Amino acid sequence: MVKWIVLAVVLVPLVVLALAVRPVLARLPRLRRAALALQQRQAQAEALQSTAEALQERAEGLQRQIATTQHRLELIKARRGG
């Protein structure tokens, strides 16, 4: 009789654990696909960020060129007018 009680005390929690783990194991493939998709989006975001930084640097360079050109234009106008 004690043998059956001990067996039940050991087996019942194992059955409960198996029933609790089963849905998680069933979702693993979907979770893996979602994780891969997130990694791909992260890589895309990093690529876009580096592209945006390069564009920002290019825009700053163009802004400096515009300022220089405007300054030269003002000097030319001052020479012609003066």
C-alpha cells in the first residue's frame, strides 16, 4: 500500500510537469521563427542606421560647401559693387 502512495506521489507531479511543458514545447517552432525574424529586422535596422549616418555626414558636408559658396558669392558681389 505504501508503495502505491510513494509511486503516486512521484508520478503525479511528473505527469503535471509534462502537461505544463507540452504547450511550451509545441510553441517552440513559432518562437524560433519569431526570434529569427526579429534578428533579421535588427540587422536591417542596423544597416539603415549606418546608411542614415552616412547620409547625415554627406548632408553636413554639402551644408559646409553651400556656406563656403555663399561666402565666396558675397565676396564677388562686394568686389563688383565696390
